[in-house]
Amino acid sequence: QVQLVESGGGLVQAGGSLRLSCAASASIVNIDRMAWYRQAPEKERELVATSTRGGTTNYADSVKGRFTISRDNAKNTVSLQMNSLKPEDTAVYYCQAVSWGYVFWGQGTQVTVSE
């Protein structure tokens, strides 16, 4: 069982930056995949970025070049640096951990980008 707690959300103007952090209750060294998802009002949850145990990262096309996922195995955290934010980035952002076929979610953190 892995508990995930996100932080760092808030209100920011378009063009600004935010850094989200996800703290895990256990070691993430052997967790196969850490990821960030987001869900905007009345929309389905979508994948934003992933970081595998082997160090591979992937991004949704909509955030490529603007967002960066980073994984700190020593601190058991995964972060999402978000730059050049747009109003369409407004959503609740969720941290996910996948290990041995089990999927764990955080409670989410709200990101609101104003015009």
C-alpha cells in the first residue's frame, strides 16, 4: 500500500509557473511508474506525464515543452514543473503510482490558471 499526497496547486495567471509535488508514504525506488494525471470540470481524467523506474519520461502532446516530471527516489517524491501555463491547464492534478499491477492515487490538487 502506497499513500500519495499532492501539494503545490493554486491560482496562477496565464504564462506563470507552478511546481506540484507528490510525496509517497513508501519507497518509490521499485515503483514501476509514477505519473501525473489531470481532470478538468466535465472532462475525463487524462494522462499528463509519466516517469518509469528506468528513467523514461513521456508527456501528453498538450504539455510537451512546458511541463517537466522529475522523480527523486531518495526523497520518495515526484514533481511536476509546469511553465507557460494556459487557462486550459486548469484542472485537478492527481499523482499516480503503479507497482506490481496495483494502482495508487493521491487525493488531487487544484490548479487554476486565469486569463
